[in-house]
Amino acid sequence: MIKKASVSIFIFIIASFIVLIYQKLQFEKLDGLISPYKLQSNEVVVSPLTIDQIFRRDHENMDNTITLIATGDVMLGRVVNQKSIASNNFNWPFEKTSDLLKSVDITLVNLEGPITNDCKPTGSGMVFCADKRTIGGLAHSGIDIANIANNHIGNYGEKGEENTKGVLKSAGIIFSGAKETAYKEIDGIKFAFLGYNEIPPKDQGINWAVEENIAHDINIAKENASVVVVSFHWGVEYKDQPTKRQEALAHLAVDSGADLIIGNHPHWYQPIEVYKNKVIVYSHGNFIFDQMWSQRTREGVVGKYTFSGSNLVDVEFVPVVIENFGQPRLATEEEKNKILTHMEEESKKLEKSL
């Protein structure tokens, strides 16, 4: 009788232990769905990001992390240039967003057009340039890196490109997309920045989107940095969805070792994709541009990408709306909800099509 009672007690203890283990596993599973990270003594333990988490979750400030901002297209020429010159205020395009741009560890822009000594101000046309004093606005707003691999950087020829590189260097702004990989180290974590253009004309001074070169460059960058960020100037203007070519290049970059893909050129924000646990943003839309002729060309998103070590643990999109031919402001709550809802819908549409 005593033996049977002992066996029963033993079975009860084992069963209770199994139930406790099961409940713990179920809780951790649920917790992982709610949040892509958990804090454990200063370490951010990563769970894979999903589209639902990126668009629906509250974004918390985390310790021991590094945050990168990436904007949409920054075009400081044409009417933007005219207004800056007329007011003698080259901070003007950034005035309503500079606090946001300066609030993080690294800020990356796609600089669409040269900054050159012999820029001829004009309010129209497809030849872009900005007055050399424009560099003051970029520096004042905390810009750290300018991707110059795009279809307008060569609008003033080789001289314009060299002038642009020179003024960027003079302001302490590094540039990507011009043959050499750019590196920046924050708190012991080294970031590599590469840029590629896919939109004609083909400029010899910048990186063209050739598959073998992309894979080769990323492989080398990955050997020298913890985080590899790749900017692409690609796609078709004024389209909600990326092309198959964009998808192929993005997947190639991730397969080669890229940790984050930053897309631009279409002038509309486009979907995001999570591919092999890496985030691809196909287009951020416009950030500073004089395209006031439609609501969509006036809208864009600023991406905030937070890393713990080499792991991307949080993504937040801050919508902006352009006013007065080139000055973005933070979107109102109503505008923000509309933009993010549309971006999420297009992202889920893309996800279903893949």
C-alpha cells in the first residue's frame, strides 16, 4: 500500500513538472508574437521581425542599442535651391525635421543631385544641382552619410561629382555608392554602407547595380563590419509595388550578407518585405523634393532602424508630408495613420504574391 502511494506521488510530481514546462513554453511563444525582443540584463534577445509587428507594435526606447535613420530622396536643386538662395537660409528644407534627424546615432540620406560651385539656379528641368552653401543645411541637420549612387548625381558631369564629394568631406559627411564602401563605427559596432544605381544614365563614377559586383562587395564588407546596409536606387516611378528586378536584387544582397536594404527612386513609398529575417524597404518615397503636383509625391516615410549588436531589433516608420515645394514636416496623426495603413496593405499584398 505504501509502495503504491509512493508511485502515485512520483507520477503526480512528474505530471506537474511537465505541465509547468508546457505552460512556460506556451508563454514564451506568445510573448515572442507580441514583441520581437526581450530585455535580459542589458542584452536584447532577438525574435524575428514580422510585418505585423513593424506596423502595429508600440516602439519603445531600448538601452544599449544603435539607431539608424534613412530618409527618402533628398533633392536640393530646382525650386528647393531657389528658395534656399532667396531666403539665404540653407537650413530651410530641414527646419521641421532636423530634430528627428539629429535624434539618432546615424543618419543616412539619398542625395539626388550634385552640390557644385557652378550650379545655375532654375525652377524646372531634369538637370539637378544645389548651391555649395547647401552643405550647411545637411551638416546642421546631423546628416552622417549621403548615398550618391543615383541617376542625377552626374547631372553636372565629373566635375560636379568631385565637387559634391569635396563639400561632403569638408562637412564630415561620408558618402556611399562611389566605388568604395563607407564605414562608420558606433560604440564598437562597425557599419558598412554600400550604394548601387539601376536607373540610367550609367555613370562611371558611381556603382552600377551589377549582380556579381554587388555580391562581391557585400562579401568583403561583411568581413570588415558587423552590419551591412545597402542602398539601391531602382524601380519604376509612381508605382505602389516593386518590380521583379527590385525583388531579385534585394534577395541577392541579403543572400550575400546584407543586413538591411534601403530603397529609393520611385517617388512613392513602397512595401517592405522580411526576407530571411532581414528587412527590405523598397522605397521611402520623397523626403525633400519640389514635386508638389500630387499627394503621393508629397508623402514619404523616414525609417528608424534599431540594432542591438548586429541584430535589427526594431523598425519604425515616421511619415512626413512636404509643404511649400521642398520642406517636409511630420505628418499629423490622421495623415500618419493613412500612410502607414496603406504601406502595410501594400506590404501584405507583396507578401502574398511572393
